[in-house]
Amino acid sequence: MQPVSKGPIGVFDSGYGGLSILRELRRVLPQYDYVFLGDNARAPYGSRSFDVVYQFTRQTVERLFGMGCPLVLLACNTASAKALRTIQQNDLPVWDASRRVLGIIRPTVERVGELTSTRHIGIFGTKGTISSGSYPIEIAKFFPDVVVTGHACPMWVPLVENGEYDSEGADYFVKKEIDALLSEDPLIDMVILGCTHYPLLEEKIRRFMPEHVRIVPQGGIVADSLADYLDRHADMRQRLTTGGSCRYLTTENPDMFRQAASAFLDEDIEARHTDL
Ligand code: DGL
């Protein structure tokens, strides 16, 4: 892989969910150029094995590097949980050690301590994220006193990917998972939406969640954390181009992507198809 001098920030998700992160990145760091890549053709990743998530994620990162991105953000908890470490440890040194791949679990976890009073928190995520144990493991490093209950919501990503997040049918699945989590630990006073698709369900989640439970989406947290990272890493900051543009790539049909993406972004966009 050729070393790159300057390029855009690459943002990756299995599908549309990462757009909820991208939207906040562009709000907090509007000066940079971005390339978003959604692997919609192979989404969801949530129930896939470690090896498959790793192979898929590796391919997308390689593609974004091939487009000249010095920095790639995995805007996907499942990929952050199952592929990030192997890519950082095994692939980056071989590809180009000067580039960076960052995930979104660590920055989210760092904020947990200030957001709970009872010290009992819940994590909603995909099967893959929850079964990886990544959240409890990372939280224990920063806040060993916090009791973490993870709960997988296997229907939530398909509801979002299929544009059903607003439907009455979604009510059933949202309420069901909230009730299950809170019956497991009634002391929970904060829940992390540990999947980038879930912010589209946030209104419904709010409706069925007891009022005293704080709901924490990741977008703002991740954007602030990247801003902080770039403040501390002038070498990386200087390698990012600053035209304020954003390109969208999907492994699925670009018209489908364009229509669905507009709901996440509140704006019309153009998308291109890419094979991996
Ligand atoms: N949006 C991804 C996440 O944050 C997962 C969606 C999927 O299952 O592909 O975990």
C-alpha cells in the first residue's frame, strides 16, 4: 500500500447506522472531507461470526485506504468489537503503520462514569457486540464499580435497515427489549445505544423507557472524542484534507442508499456503488 500524504476521513458501517455518527462528525468537525462506505449488501453484521465480521471489515478499511484516507473510523459497534483490534495489530503494520483505524466503543465507554448515579447501566447492542463482552470489559478498566448489563436486540437493525423504525410494528420489539433489560436490572439509570442504527429508534425507545433512565446515543460522544484526538495529534490533523465535502459509497444499489440515507441525514445526497 502506497503511503498517502493527504486525504479525507473514512467512515465505515455495515449499513446506514454509521450515518448517525457521520452526521455528528460533520456537525462538530465540518471542515474535513469525508468518505462514507456502507456495506449494505452484506448488512446486518450483528449475528455474523468473529471471522466473517473481521474479513468484511478488513476489506472495507482496505478500500477506504485505497481511496487515500489517512484515518478510518469504524462507525459500527459490531466491527469495533470484533475486528478493530486485529486490524490495528495485524493489518495496519503491514499496510501502512502511519495510518489509523479507530473504533467507537472506547470513546463511548470513557464517558460512562459521569452519566450514571446508581452505577447500574444497560447496553443495547447487536448479538455480536453483546456476546463479545467488549462493553463490560472496557467499562471495568475505567469504572470498576459500575454494574453493566448487556442486552441484544436482534430485530432493531432489520427494522432500521428496512425503513420500519417509525412503524407501529416496531413498538412491540422496542418495548419487549426495554422490559427485558429492566427486569434483569431494575437499578439501571442509564442505557447506551451501543449500535449506530439505534438512534433512529430513539423516539420510540424514549416513549417506552421510564423517564428517570437516561438514553445515551453515541454520535455526539464519538465526534467530540475524534475532535479531541485530532487536537492531540497534529501529525494526523495535517494529513486530512479540509474541503468540507462528503462522498457516499455503498455496496448495494445507490438509489436505495440515497433514499434511505436522506432519513438519517435530513438532506439529499448522491451515492455511488462500489464492489469490495
Ligand atoms: N450499526 C452496527 C453497530 O453499530 C451494526 C449493524 C449490523 O448488525 O450490521 O453495531
